[in-house]
Amino acid sequence: MEPTLVNNLAVKARCPDCGGAVSLFDFRDPSREFGYILIDGNHQFAAQTFGRIHWRLLRCSGCGRGGLAKIHDSGSPNALESFYPRALLAAALPPAVPEGIVREYREAELCASVEAWRAASALLRSTLEKALKANGYNKGALQAKIDEAAGDGVITAARRQKAHDDIRVLGNEVVHDDWRPVTEDEVQSALHYAQRVLEDLYDDRTAVEQVLRSKGRIT
């Protein structure tokens, strides 16, 4: 969800320290306001004229993390331009996923939360390759690793195609090709299917390890 104003000065947004859960960031507690800077002067924002800008210090009502909002004011604050920190709802990953792979995926989520779409794409490609290597797919390029995992049946045929189209190709374009903008939709799809591949590999870990042993991928 996009951050939204509540009662003119508070903001409802996802909090990174609350796992991406939606929280109310308030501008005061029962004893005081947390602080603000006012910049006077008529200006345009979103095709409207405002008389001043509020920079407001806020606090998450759940965990206490600080936040900063830029609010355009024309008598009462009524237009939110930006809010920090931004966060995504953290995807549920199987407990058996190795810590380093989880951290790689979480860093991709962090990049996506601040709209660093290209960086997120590259990290998701890296997440996919690290996960396959951790399961014994060590030879050849990432394309071959994906195909071998699908051939062994540890990822589905549908997941194989999405891993190619939505994760590997996108990451390759970011890393190797000329610069181009990457869209939010592309990254959301890559996040979704990277999560699904990790579920294929680690949800029923005992069964996957039996397959990997039978194929000589792990000992």
C-alpha cells in the first residue's frame, strides 16, 4: 500500500521494523509533538497551490521507529508528497531456507521498498542462483541450473519458465545489457516467483533432499 495521510498529520504506512505490517505513524504522544519544520511560501504540488510545506517527525505506534513525512499545507495539511521509511510486506519464506539466501532476498525487498527496481532485479537473480547452487546445481550458467532443477522435479515446469522469464532474463538485462528502466510490475513478479522457487526447494525439505540425493546432487 502507498502511505496515506490520517487526520491531516499522521501517516498510515508499512513499517520495515514491524515486518512490513501496516502501522500508524503518529506525530505526537500524550505529552508532546515530536517535531517539525515549516517552509512558508506558495507553491504548486499535484496541480494545486499550497501555502507551506511541513516536514514532520513521526513515530510508529507499533515499534516506535521514527519516520519523516513531507506534507503540503493550505490551511490544514492535506497532501502527502513523500514518507520515509518505505517498506514492503515481508514475504513468508520457509524456515529451512539458508540464512544467506534469506538475507539476499530481504535485501531485494529493501531495494524494492525504495523503488530501486534495477538493484532489486539483480539481487533476485543472485538469490535464485545461490539457492540452486546450495542444492547441488553447480555447473554451467544459470539457465542450465534452472533447467536441471526442473528436470529433476524439484521445481515445477511452470516455475522453470517463470524463473527464466521473470528472474533470470530480467537480472541478465540489468547486469549485462544497456541501461533501461525496470518497472515495479517486473520486480513484483520477480519477487513473487523467487519466493515460489524457494518454497519449491525448502517447504518439504525432506522430500527435496531425497530427490537431490537420488540424482547425486548432494551427499
